Amino acid sequence: MSTHTETALESFAEEWQEWHTAHERQRAHPHGFLAVTHLHWLDSNPTRLEGAPGTWNVEADVVRVVLEPGESLQQDGVELNGHSGKTLEFGPIEERDGVNLASGDTVIELAKRGGEYIVRPRNPSNALLQDYQGTPAYTPNAAFAVAGTFVPFETPRPTTVGAAVEGIQHVYEAPGQIRFKLAGQELALTAFNGHAAGSLLVLFTDQTSGKTTYAANRSLSAVPAADGSVQLDFNRAVNLPCAYTDLATCPLPPAENRLPVAIEAGEKIPYERQDQK
């Protein structure tokens, strides 16, 4: 191996390690998904929720929270309750959007998933977060960083996928496919719009799923260039929250994104799920 090649591989590994360290730091945020203590589904029946103050219900796309005197909810640092108690209203909330409220050390996530309203308290003392020891991953391998081409559909396609919890579905807008070659095979992945403008998100499984990687899904972000060229670095394939907790509503990949090759790159089954191999 030439010195130039060795240097390039060392640089590739160092860049991956920097990215992985930053991703782990973000995942272990005191109010990240590892801090979720409960998952509550709201309906029209006013109910007190474990881990959150007040009585909650939803009707006609409006969430109402009745706080008793002495109960506290804050939004953007502003106390929402008066001395005599108060009824609060939130909504409508867009699908996959939400608001964060604070109650002491707890962040109360109010969100909409699969057309339903959910409440997820997030507390830094949650055992899943306190006991988190990082996520195992494959040693970075440049062979799994491949060039692809983004091929847009004539018009974006609404794509319905299942979820990690039964009874709901997610609908994503798919602007096109990413086509690439790996292990001698011509492959394609349906891509969804990513969180950042111009970015794409792919959800997939492969022949390692349920063996060394999480069975239900992994995700990978990519940013196509103006000419449609795109880099797919599967070393940066990551687990979704459902790989760690049953209190997540993560989407499943569309059927066509079940790859017939083994992607021995990226994050592996979390330590928390090793018993589910």
C-alpha cells in the first residue's frame, strides 16, 4: 500500500471518528430521546399523565392542559400558570412537529406523530440515559463510501410507511431515488426529504439487519450536488431512537429499501438490545 493511500485511509478514519464522537454527544443530550420516560397518546378524555403536570386532552386539533395551582409549565422560559391555576391550549401542530415545555428538570415534548398527538416527558435522570455506554459500530471502511446518483421522480411521491409502534403510519414525500453500485450489484434507495434544506434521508435494512445491525431500520443522510451526484457513506448509517427505546414512533423503511447486500458498516445493534438478536 502506498504512503498516499495509507494517509488517505487514516484521514478517512479520523474524520469518521470525529463525526461519530459528535453524534454520540448529541444522542446523549440531557433531554434527548434517551431521556424519554413515558409515551402518552392523547384523546378527548382529560387525563393526568405520569411524568407531566396537569390534565391533558385533545379535541378538534387543539390540545388542552389544565394546570392546578402550584403546578408549573414553562415555554421559552415563561411561566404559563397563574397562582389560581390555568387552562392552556396548544395547536394545531403539524405532522412530525412539536413544542417543548419545561417542568423543573423535565422537558415535556408535545408532538404529532401518525396523525395523533403524543406527550413524552424527558428527564436527565432516566436510567436509559444514565446507563448509556455508547453504541457499537463497525470499523470505518472506505469500500462502503460509494458514489451514487440522485434521480428525481417526475413529481414527488407521497410514500406511506409503517412505524415502530403498532397502529400508526407515517407519510413522507419522496422526491426521488438514489442509485448506486455496491458489491457488484446495481441498487437503488427511495429517498425522503431530510431535515436540512437540500438534504435527503434514506431508511433501509440490509442483510446484516437482525444479525449485527438493528432489525427494523437504519438511516443515512446525503446531500446531492447540482448535477445529481451524491456520496453515500454507509459508515455513517445510524440507528433511530426505536433501536434503544420502545417509547419511540420511528418510521420503517419502504419495502423497496430492503437491500439484498450486507452493509457491514455504520452503527450496530445497541448494547441495550443485544438480547433481541
